[in-house]
Amino acid sequence: MVRAARTLPEAEAVTLDAAAGRVLAQDIAADRDSPALDRSVRDGYAVRAADLPGRLAVIGEVRAGGSFAGTVGPGQAVEIMTGAPVPPGADAVVMVEETRAADGQVEIDRAAAPGEAINSRGVEAAAGEVVLRAGARLDYTDIAALAAFGYARVPVYQLPTVAIVATGDEIVAVEDTPSASQIRNSNAHSLAAQVRRAGGVPVVLPLARDTVEHTRRMVRRGLETGFLLLSGGVSAGKYDVVEEVLAGVGAEFYFDRVRIQPGQPLVFGQACGRFFFGLPGNPSSTMVTFEVLARAALELLGGLADPELQMPWARLTREFRHRGGLTRFLPALLTADGSEVTPVPWHGSGDIPALTRANAYLVADPEHPVYAAGEWIRVLLK
């Protein structure tokens, strides 16, 4: 739905060093062949393959960034360094560890194949060939490619702005001292961190209280700001007014419930030309539903071509049980190599300390209530 209805952001040019993590706004082509000439990939000797095995006269050397003025003829070799251009006449490079050199000669006891240890001109990329596609999020390898092909400034999409509104009379500001029946506003700040990681610019708006009038003011303000994330107020309780307010501003709802836990009550739609998510209010519910659903929407709005939800497999270190019927995302600890996972004890969707002890979530299949130790299970990285 978002992909079909989105309008791609405006593009802007940023410096190469500021481009990592941004989404590329246009295809990038090589400005020249890569490599620009036949290049050695080993330290050794440039030779004619037809002369090997044999003893060859060393007629010079060539290093990276240099050149060799002559031509390698029959019975001759040129000492060559990694990255150096292959001299005319040579068609192979034998690495130095496989040679014996003395008195201006080099002895090589084995045959060599034409093209051995040589990267031919243009084998990596031809001039004009597209090497990076618009819609890709740039990582450090992409930065290297941009630098290699002369892009000191990089065309990227502008970062989408995301309004964040936490709802609930029980919530107080982080710097306030809550009563026993109150909680501090953790959701707005955790969502802001998730938004930044997904390539958005978070704008945390004031809390919305549990009245239609006050929530309406915050919703309208959020929709004027950008993509809107609300946390709380989407259940069926007497004071859960978010859906009523959204309906009142002309919202089109695409869905209002998902079969996952935590996070069943969740609304997604569009109002006033902006997309919105009404996420559940318990902390782990807010976090999980953002990662599973809202993150991809935000990335699409930021110009990313193909958002991915990575859920690799790992083996359980012990038996694990859950109530079937829903896909459950439960805190877990994944080993450093990603091979094994252990459930982390927790006490429900409000248990933030348990989430800090986890680095992943188990993704429990609704049709698979009992997992044996050693069984494979999907995990969602935190």
C-alpha cells in the first residue's frame, strides 16, 4: 500500500563523507573502466605464459602508479607490484613466492596460464556501467565505489520527518518523578531512536491526554509534521480514543489489528495525505510493531527500494513453549555467531529491563506451541 501510494522525497546532494546510511536518489555509473588498464593482482613477475617453465632475464620493474616503457619479449620478465599495470608483451603474472631470482634472472619451475593474476581492463566495471542503483541505502562498500568513480557529492533522498505522539493520562515526562500509578514517557524516546536508525528524522510532540479534544489537537499537529506514529490509545478501552479521533479527521484505515503478540491492537492508514500508525502502548508492543510493520513503511517513504525484515534461523538452547494462535515476538539472547538462541525471562509487554537483557526476539510460530531444545526457530534482531 505504501509503495503504491508514496511520493518519493526530493533529492539533495551531500558530501561523500555524509552519505553513509542515506538512500541513493539516482543511479551511479562508472566514469571510466575499472580497472582502467590491465593490472596485476600479485607481487611477482610479469611474463609471457609461453616461456614457462624456464629461466628469464629480468629487464626492469613496475610499481603501482607507474608504467614500464618497454615490451616484454621472449625469455624476459618484469618485476611487478600489486596494482601495477601489466607491461606490453606480458600476459601472466607469477607471484614472487613461486620464483627464485638471482643475478638479473628469475627462475620459474611451473607453467602459467594466460591472464593469470591479472585483472583485465574493465573486468570490474566498464565505463558507463551502472554500479549503484537508486533506492539503495549506502553502506561503506558503496562509499568506496562512489569515491572510486569521482563522486565527491552524492545525490540522496531527503530524510522523511516522523511525528511521534505518545498518549495516556498515566504518562509523565522523563524528567518528572512519577507517582506509583504513573510511568515515564519511554515510548516516545525509544521510537525516536528506532526512527533515526530507519533513516527518519523524529519530531517528538507533546503527550496526548485521553480526551478526544486533546488527542485531536496532537493528531492534527502530527499529520502536519509528517509520517505519524502514535503509541497507546488503540485498544478497546473506555479511554482509548485514537481510532475515534483519526476517523474524525477523515482517516482511511487499511487495518486495525494484527495477529501478533505483543502488538495485536494496531491501526494503519492515511489521513490528510499522510500515513500513520497507531501502535499499542506497552513498551515491547511499541518496539516490536515498529520493527515488524512501521519500519518498512518509513523506509519506503524515505526512498528505499526494497526494505527487508531479516529473521534468520537459530537453534534453541532449551525447550520453549508459548500459547499458539498468534505469532509471538519474545525477548531472547542470540550468541555472537548467531547459531544459538536462549529465551530471556520476562514479565509481559511492560518489562523494559528484560528487553535490555536481550539482543533479539524469538519469532514463535502460531502453529508450533512447543519447541524442543536444539530445534530451529526464527529470530528478529533487536
